[in-house]
Amino acid sequence: MAIVCKSAAELEKMRRSGHVVRQVLDTVKAMVKPGITTMDLERAAAKQIEELGAKPAFKGYYDYPCVLCTSVNQEIVHGIPSERRVLKEGDIVSLDCGVVLDGYYGDAAVTVAVGESLRPEVHKLLQVTEESLYKGIEKMRIGNAIGDVGAAVQEWVEAHGFSVVREFVGHGIGTRLHEDPQVPNFGPRGHGARLREGMVLAIEPMVNLGKPGTRVLDDNWTAVTADGSYSAHFEHCVAVTKNGPLILTE
């Protein structure tokens, strides 16, 4: 499939859908505390998406059952909200949300600490993963290559002793949740498609405390670290403009 560049009017629509995603993530992020279930977060997200006039992007996508992905501790991505999953002090939870509004998609993720007593290395994991997202975004400039984005993420992560997940990647986004091109969080500089004005990419580093290996649980959705180490995930939708990168989900 060809890479689709968006007009200024289309970017404005994507900014609106991105704003809905950010509002929902801010709401559920504020709810995270010991004793709450991931289904509590799901219900709040579903209610707010409806109130804001959008539709959930994830629910029903390849039969995924929920509007949020809630991935706890060693879960990397695609964790399914559950009444049985009670968050505990010292946990981390990745909150991933997507919506469609007026035919255009928004998608973003944030990983948050549960309570106050996070292990220092896990606190550092969250910090470095979020920083790596912005290192990648900084490379979202006309004429750079997809590989420049991934290399910036990988170099920052590995310089701090963590590892980048290989099996799951970022993606183009627009009138579909997943468009070309794929955006790995690793790779050689200068490799892959050149960035053009109007391209919109979902940049989403997934970073493990231990080794990069992954496996998928029996629910056929939840991806976890092969070695059981904690994993963090941050994501923004970003447009390439003549004035540099424009974050649509802030």
C-alpha cells in the first residue's frame, strides 16, 4: 500500500482525534492507584470516548474486545482489561488508546506507576522509554529516513542499558488505524522510506528492562517479555511538516 500524505485540513481532523485520545488517557491515568482494576479504567475510557463523540478504534479490530489496552508489568502491549486484574503498589501499567473521529484515527500510549514505591530501575525504565519517544520524534523531518527515527530510539535505549522490542513496531496512521509504513524502534540510519510533508506516523517505543525477547499469551493478544522483566510503552501520533515534527496527540 502506498504511503498517504495528509493535507492541512486532514491534519486538523487528526489533531482533533488526537485530542480526544489525550483527554481519555489523562482521565484514566489520573485513576491509576493500588486497588483499582484494569476494567475500571476500561469503563471510564469507554464512557468518555462516547461522551466526546468519537468511536473506539481498538474494540472489534480483529475482534479485540475492549477500547483500551492495559498492559501490566511484564506485559508489553495488547493487555486486555479485566475485573480480575487488580493494580498493586509498585506495578506499572501501559495505557494504550485509539479513537476514530470524523473518519480519522488517533492513537497514543503512556506507561504510569501504580502508587509511590517504584523500584529505581523501573522508574528509570519509564523515564528512558518516554525520552526515547521524543528522540525518535525529533528525527521526523522532511528528507530523513524511517531508519533515522528507529535508530534514535534504539541508541538512546541501549545507551541506558535497556532493550528495544523487535516484534512490534510503530505505523502510519490516517483514515485507517494501521497504514504504511511500518516504523521499527531500531535499525540503521538512512534506511527505509524518506519522510515527506504530510506523512503521519505513530511512533511507539516498547522497551524492556531485560532482554528484547517476547511471547504472546494464550489469549492470542497479550504480548509479554520472554524473560519476565518489566516493559514500558509510550506513543504519539506525529506529522511531518515543513516546520518540523507536529505532535497530534499532545
